[in-house]
Amino acid sequence: MTDQTCGLVAVLGAPNAGKSTLVNALVGQKVAIVSPKAQTTRTRLMGVAIEGAAQILLVDTPGIFEPKRRLDRAMVQAAWGGTEGADILALVVDAKGGLKDKVTEIAEAIATRPEPKYLVLNKVDLADKAKLLLHAERLNGLAPFAETFFVSATTGDGLPELKTHLAKAMPAGPWHYPEDQVSDATERALAAEVTREQLYLQLHAELPYASAVETEQYKEREDGSVEIHQQILVERPTQRAIVLGKGGTRIKEIGARARAELSGIMGRPVHLYLHVKVRPGWDDEREVYRDMGLDWVD
């Protein structure tokens, strides 16, 4: 048997760099939710990719940004925490958006870290080609990147080369997860994330970040199907009305799409029950942070 290798890759960057899309593409199936909204990822999530004899543990971290409230601080702390113990730091940059201050700050922050660093310029299919090399040159001047990759997580351009390099860089050691496991997230946690993704995708700018999804009940029925009860937390009655929609049409559509996706992911029927609860200040409740997998920060 081929000697196995296994290592941890911390995927970090500013919000909306395409980190979750990249992790999903490298794993080969969806493990992290994605949406056009920045800061969609709230907690660290691990995707498990396999390339030959290598198992690549990809830690998808929340986007690093300037925190303004407790939830923001917890997300940024989770992002930096996700880099601990990493064998490689992969800085993902939105090549289309250019080099904003936050991107250069992150590059400078990891410059003195001892781990090998990869620079991944993402969304090259949308970027100004003339500026790509300038972006790469400037960032390589800020931090000693061992490798630079030009990829599109959406189209797949450049991903085979990136995955091959990551696999070759993994240290010798047994795999940490079974071959058929693609994430460290429980089905219960995944269910809440899928519903939250539908909130973002369907409501866009109508619903601010003042929302969360709690899985209140998760049980397997005798027929092999799963019954899930979730509550969507919002801060104001007006937000509840937005989520419900006229005559409850919006919440039904959110539930239908989340149910269909979860059934596909789990490979069995899912019975999903949603209700919306107005809970002002939910983002200052310790138990909500615990359910989201975030540390409480003062």
C-alpha cells in the first residue's frame, strides 16, 4: 500500500474571496455554504480532500475583517484560530476585486509565520488579466509565498495544479478521516448551515446579518428519514415578516429548497420544519454562539 500523507491547510482571506467555493471545489462536493454576501462563513469548517495517497484537510475560515460587534469579533477569532497547527497557510485573494487594504494587512500579518505560504489568486476568469501579475508581484513583496496560483474556483481553472501541489506538501502520516468522509461537520450542524444559506440566497439585501438558524430537534425516523425542526432567529418583527413573505410563501420556498438540498447531501428523505422567532439581542447570547461553534468573546 502506498504510504499515506495527511496535513492541514488553513484557507484564509478577506470576506468574499471565494474561500468556501474553493474548498468545495477541491473536496469535489459541497461542504461549505456559499452566497454572494460577504462574511457568509461564520465558523471554521473542515473539508476533506483526497489526491492519490494524500488526505488534505482544508480549514475554511471566516473572512478576516474589521470587527464591529461581538459576533464579528468571534468570527475573526475563529478565522485566526483556524490557522493554528496548519502545515500550509493558503491566502485566497479575490483577483477581480483587487488588493484592498484588508488583503495587504492579512499578507503582512502572516509574513513572519513559519508555515509555508501559498498565494491563491481566485476569480481569474473575471479579473483584469493585465493586473493579475501586478497583484501577485505586490503580494509576494509583502510575504514570502512559496507558491503562487491563478485559479477560478467556479470554472475549475488552475485547481488540478493547486491540488497536486497541496498533496505533495502533506507530511507523512495516516489519514485522519475515512475515505468517504468529506467534512468534520455533523449533519445537525450542516442542516442549520444549509437553511442559513437559503436565507442569504433568497432574501439578499432584504435581511441583514441579524439572523441565525438553530436546530432545535434532529431525529431519525423508523423509516430511515430524518426529521429536523429549526428556528430562524431575527431581531425585529419587520425582519420576521420579510422571512415569512406574503402568506408564508417565502418561508415555504426557503424550506423547500433547503429540504431538497439536505435530502441530496444525506441521501435520504428529510422532513424540515421551520419557524421564525423574534429574539432581540440574540447575538449576545452565549448558547447561540455555542450552537454556532463560536467561542464567546468579550
